[in-house]
Amino acid sequence: MIRSLATAALAAASLLGGASPALALTSDTVHRGVTGCFSWSWKDGGALTTTVYYRNRCDTAHTLRVRWSSAASGNEDIKVGAGEKGSTWSFVSLKPLGFADLGRA
């Protein structure tokens, strides 16, 4: 009886898409890239927010555009000094759709 209950519970969990916390942690993917003077990264798995980390690799100030997945967030233009790094986040967008180096700030 206990074995059949355990089997039923495992079957129900797999049908509902349940995963163990250990498996959930390993499924997050870190996205990295370079756009013009900027290197950037962000990670899947945010429940309500996503944070983008960036660094200006050039020796002049440039503007980074982050295009968010939500129309409410839209585009965000960030002026970043030479060699500086920082981060930005969005509450309504679960991922950025693209990045652009808009040139010297």
C-alpha cells in the first residue's frame, strides 16, 4: 500500500511539472555576450525580476540600450563611463530581448 501511494505521488508530481529544488537550481542558464563596447550577462530563473550586468570595455563613455521583453519596461538607455560596470533590472520583464551600443555618450 505504501509503495503504491509513493508511486502515485511520484507520477502526480511528474505530471504537474514538479521538480526537486536541486534540479531547479541546475536548470538556470547564464546568458553572456558582447555588443560593441559592452559585455553583458543575465540569468534565467527569476520569478518576478531579471537583473542584467554590464561593463563598458572601451576607454570612452558609451550608452547601452537594453530592450526588455515587456512593453511596460520598453527600452532602457544607460550611460556608462569608460571602463565602468553596473547592473539594471526590470520588475515586469522576465528577460531582455536585445542589447545595443548606441555610441559615445
